[in-house]
Amino acid sequence: MSPQAPRPQVDPTSDWRFPLPRVTRLDNGMSIWAYDLPGQYVITAEIALDVALTDEPVGGEGVARLAVHCCDEGSLAHPGEALARRIEDIGALFDGSAGWWGTRCGVEVAAPYAHAGLELLDEIVRTPAYADADVARHKALRLTEIAQQRANSAAMAAIGLAQRTWVVGSRQRLAAAGTSESVPTITAEDVRAFHDRWWRPDGAVLILAGALPEGLVEHAAEVFGAWPATGVRSGARAPSPETEPCPTYVIDRPDAVAADLRVGLVVPGRAWPDWAPMQVATGAVGGLFGSRLNMELRERRGYTYGVQAGLAAGRFNGSFTIQASFRTEVAARAFRGVFELLDLSRAPLGRSEVDDAIRYLVGVAPLRYDTADAIAGQAGVLASHRVDPDWVNVLHDGLATTDAAHATAAFEGTVGRATHEGRMRAVLCGDASRIVPELRGDGFQVEVIDPVL
């Protein structure tokens, strides 16, 4: 019998930190955040433009998304397929999005082509052609997407929640990509005008991430430093949420075998001292597989395949949300169970629950940010929200020092209080003929709604 081999040595864990960029500020109001990441040979270059969806003209909701989705269809110098060939020649991948607080456009390219990738990004962002046919095609795609959303209970519940979360007249009540009323009215000239006014270097941030080749940052400063400033700044401002008590909202989906639930509450944002404890509490209540919501409603009662709670930060505030799908025959009981579990005054979070949430939130970070693209993506969010690049590390320091009492207090002071006062927004999309009587029988006030899309 051979002797037992010695056990391998396990190195002690090291403290992970989100990398900090080298920041360069250009004379035209643009900044460059450079993340030099050895070993990451696919370079990401992304521009976060300072333009909010509230900068869209009233009645033209959706023009910001059209501007992004059409910008790589052709440029003034390389119209149509010529631009596609230029992208393919260097093996680049372009992507873009129009979020609530910023428009982001970026390319991924192998390190040897990084300089060419910057010039390509500059061309796409600064001189898109916006041909009439391209804009018309993307309008048609958006209208098809709207038709698909109308047929999707989960999408309708999310839309209904947004329309009951924000005050009347808020841009946030309307779909980010535009509605069936606004999109058809947008012309290619409208898209060009929006681009010419709002796509500018003022307040923009160029993010470079990867094993940056020598001279790349300097080349970026030269290329994008030639972009003239306009002096125009975004009119972004904090949106106003509904704060009065409200009924439970139901969207009728006759004969549906399941009901989709969305629950939401606007909470303070990143600057809130209790943001980290609230993140921990959200994980313990509904953010992990072993959370209270999931263990009770999925594992013990078998009402659903899963319940997910989340906490997201915007530029000015944050949002707590819950999403789930329940069988129609148990939807009302499951709904009641959700709100019972949101009351931590009767059952405060325990130390083990909080420790599990912290271990997950802190432990998953090195995996979440293990590529240049992921680093650039998080940096793009921070730039769009006007947040310091070190915010991720500040958050993780706060997570590590959170205890059960602090997490419980943060949750009770927001979600718990809103639940007691009837201010939580909740939408169920399902068969109203079966759901509504049961909800009313349980003492819930109910209003049937038909969301605008």
C-alpha cells in the first residue's frame, strides 16, 4: 500500500479590490478612464455619453435608443455595408445601449488592433449616417418588440409596475425604448437632430480596459480630443416617485395558468449610508437561493420555481424589486405570503442569514469582474451615474462590516415601513376573474389596470 500523499498547500485568500483607473481629462470636457489589466488581450473601449432619457423631446420617446441602434449601420465616410466591412476587417464587435442616465457605445477588439478600434469607435459615434431606411427598419423592430411584450405577462407586469411607481408626467412611466404612439412619429431627421445635440464630448467618459498597448491612452486623447465641445449639458434630474398608499394592481390575462408578480419601492440611492446594509438585507430576504422568500414559497410551499428580490442603484435613487411567477390557483396565497415575509419586525434577520449574504456578495465579485469587458461595463455604469470609480470598493467595505441588526433596520426603515403603510407598489398579471376575488377576500384593495405600451 503506497503511503498517503501530502495534502496540497492552499494559499491564504487575498483581499480583492476593484481596479482603479488612470484618469486623463481632456480640454473638451471629456475624461479617459484607463484600466490596464495584464493578461486581458481583448481590449474594450467604451464611451459613456452624458445624456438621459429625460433629454428626449416630449412625444419623441424612443429616439435615444434609435440613435444607438442605428449608429453602426453606416457612417458618413463608410455608408451601409462599407462600415460593416471596416468593423469585420479588424475583428471588432460593436455594442451600444441607451439607459436612463447615459448612452453607452463601445467596441471590443484584439490588442494589436486597439488603435484602429479607437478610430472606428470615433467614426461610429461622431459621424453616423442615419440613413432613412436604417431608421425605418429599427422602428419596425421596436414596434414588433412592443407586440411581443404585450403577449408576455412578465413584461406587462414590469411595465405596469413602472407606470404605478412614478408620478404622472414622468419619463420613467414610459418604456425606455419608446411606445407604440411615440416610435411611429420619429423620423430619421429627428434621430440626426438628437444625435447632433446630445452626442458630444462634454461630460463624456471614455473607458479603456485590458492589457493596454503602449501609447493607446495617448492615441485616445489625440483622437477624441479633436471632438469639439458644445457647452450643452444633460438636464438629468431626480425623478419623483408616487408616495401615497395604493391598491394592488392586476392586469387581466384571461385563462392564464400562471400570474406574474412584480413588487417595487423607490429607496435612497448610493449616497445613502445604509446602502450596503440594505444590499445585505435584500440578499437575505430574497436575493439568494437560500433566501427567506425562495425557501418559503418555492421549497416549502411549492408555489413557484423561484422568487427573486433585487436592489439596484440609479443615478439619483435606488429601487427594491421582487419578481416571481405563481400558479393561478395559489397566486393570492403566494401574494399574501410575500408581504408577510417582508415584515422583519416579527422575525429579524439572523446572523447566519446575514453572513451568508455577505459571503455571496463579496465572494462573487472576483468572478463577476474577471474580464476587461466586465470591468468596463461596471465603469460605464459608474460614469453614467456620475459616481467615483472607487465606489465598488467602498460598497464592499460596507458589506463586510454589516451586522444583522443594521441590515434588519435598513430593510425595516424602507420596505417594512412601506409595507405597513400600504405604499409598496405591486402588480399581478394573470386571470383577474380568479385572482381578484381571492385578493379582496384576503382584505387587499384591488384595481384592474391596462398599461400603456
